[in-house]
Amino acid sequence: MAIGSQNTQANTGTKKTYDPLPDGEYLVKLDRATEGPTKNGDGTKVATSFKVQEGDSKGRLIFHDFLMSHSNPATNYQDAVKIGKEKLSKCLKAMGVNGGFDAIGNDASQVENYIGSDLILSVGVEFKAGFKPKNVIKKWIRS
């Protein structure tokens, strides 16, 4: 798979698309953090993007959503919420927030206060049948 972007014409109304970043570690800054509903409206999430700060991929974005709540009480949904909060805590710790999610009062709206903070992400590529390959964050590392 070639790494890079596919150029589209601005006048066609189509979006510019990008191939996933290669597996590796990237120095990034938290670029965006928005708390809001999930796509189906059955829970809440923190949608984030991280901007690569150096190298061939400088300026590229890596996206990650943290699931914060779900209305379905089934164990698998509540386990997904627990994982979302644990990953958010690891992300915050990698940005230097001692105590992670607990340190900000378990208040997801406070994550936006850390926009511009540096961290290192270990990134991989996920391949799922029926979907385009995409980047996934494997590890949150303190810069």
C-alpha cells in the first residue's frame, strides 16, 4: 500500500483522502477534543484528533474517540465504556496529567483544556473486512 494522499479536484466537491500513517511512534499535539453524543445518540464520547509534529507525516492528523457512557446496560457496552475511560486516562497521563482522568474529576469536558499538549503515540494500521484501512492508537507515551 502506498503511503500518501490521493489528490482530488477542488471543483468536484470530493474530499481529499489519505492513506493511513505507517506503523510507528509519532510526536503529536492534542489538536481537538470535543465531548458529544455517539453517532447513534445512545451514548457520549470525546472525539479527539492529534497533529503529527515532525517527520514525513508532519501536519497529518490521527483521530480517536473515547466512549464515556452508553445507555445500553449490557455488559459488553459497559465494558467498552470502562475501556474508553481507561484509554482517556492513559492519554492524559502521557500528556503529564498525574492521576489521569481521576485528576480532572472524571469530567470529560475538561479534556479540551489540554489542547496543545505534547505526547507520543504508538500507531498501527487496522484492516477490517468491508472498511478502508485506518490508524489505531496502540499506546500512549509521555513525551
